[in-house]
Amino acid sequence: MKLATLLVNGAARAAALTDQGLALLAEPGVDLGTLLRQGKTSQDLARLAAEATQFIAPADATFLAPSQEPPKTFCVGLNYADHTKESPYEQPDYPTLFLRASTSLGAHDAVVERPLVSDSLDFEGEMVVVLRSGGRHIPKDKALDCVFGYAVGNEISVREYQFKSPQWTVGKNFDGTGTWGPYVVTADELPAGGAGLKIETRLNGQTMQSSNTRDMLFDVATTISTISEAITLQAGDVIFSGTPAGVGFGRTPKLYMKHGDVVEVEIERIGLLRNRIQDEQKAG
């Protein structure tokens, strides 16, 4: 099942893709993340879709990020060996984890602003993991039981600000740069851990990144288990699982996104995420 959050008459609405179109699942103001935090299962959502009376054609839909305010959004850096080789870092033997604020997240077809303060806006195609449950000290062999589904993500970075200090926080949290969606595909429709799926990033139609999710150094189960050693995971938490080689920073000369560019990330069996780049305008 494919699930999304749409903007309908000014309000977020959770929806499921059906033969009749996008079925609205809940009242205005309730997104997919809210339903997961309420404990709704994929079976519950399938039942709501079957009972739906309001539908929107996908071509007419305005997509929001599937969850507007996830409890936590984790990101895994340096999770493909080929990407680490194009970075200024050594390959770590422990997942490189950092957080994104909700204000840094964005949606399919949303405009991403190239900030006034830097021209170093870079693409990072990634698979996104959405949790249906959590806890502490989750064993690796039980970790995938916590996964609700998977989405396409672009963990867009402002490189100049990422490397201003040893902490990556600012460069990874410019408003609206962490786009994901348009759909969350339930885990039962994909290989365990989302492994073995082709992932590709295209900039203005030209392939920049091409890899496979099986090449992640720390797979989804390992990442979930590792995070839970320290942090209580919750239903609705989101994990950007890392990007392969080919980012603009790793190229000679460097290739950063500019005004008017269109960037697409596509993952086999999950979908395609598209965003347009626009220069940020000065206030006033």
C-alpha cells in the first residue's frame, strides 16, 4: 500500500493510493504521521481506505511531507563506502548519526531554496525509513518489526555550512531541504530492510548517483538497533538512511544546484521524488 499526506483546502490530509485515486483517510489536520503515532497499523489504514468516500486524482494532488512533525528525524552519514571515499572523512565503524529539525523537511514537488548565504546546495538521494513502533535496546533480529514503510528522500545539504564546524547541524537543517515522499510504501510490499533496490539521483535529467540499497554499510536493522541503545524510538520516527557516491561536493569541479534546476531521486518499487531549486529572495 502507498500512503501520503496531501494539502486539501488548506489542511493536511492522510491518504492512500487506490484504484479510485487517493482516498482521504481522516479528518482535516490529520497526516500520516499522526495516524502512526495513534497506533494505526497498515491493516487499519487499508480498512479506512476501503471505507473512504472522498478521492483525489494523483495528478491533481498537492503533496506534503508524509509526516509534518515526526517525533524525531535521524540521518545516517557516510553509509556507503563509495560516498565516504569522495568525502574528507575516514570510514567509521559506527553509524554517523545526526538529527534534522521538522522545519528542515519538505515534500515532493516542493520548491527548495538555494539560500542567500551560500551557493553550495548539494543533492543526496536516500531511502527513508518510517517507524510504526519503537523502544529501547531493540535487538537487531527484531528491529525490522518496528518498520512501517519506506519512502524516497533527498537529504539536501548546504556544504559550506556543513563544514564550518565539526558538527554538521546547521548545514543539514536549512529550511525545507530534507525532502521526502511523495509516498510511503508499506514494508510488506518491499524486500526486508528495503535492501536490494536501485537508487538513482538525476539533476536536470542527467544521472548523478546510481547505486543499490544493498550497499549500505549499516543496514536498516543495524541502524535501528544501534540508535535504540541510547535513544527511545517512537512510532512515526523517520530515518534518512544515507547516500551513495556521486554528490556534487565529491566532483571535480564541484557541482552544486542552482536556480531553475530540477532534481529527482528514484528508488525501485518505492517511487520518484522531484524538487525544483529556486534562489531565496531577500526579505522586503
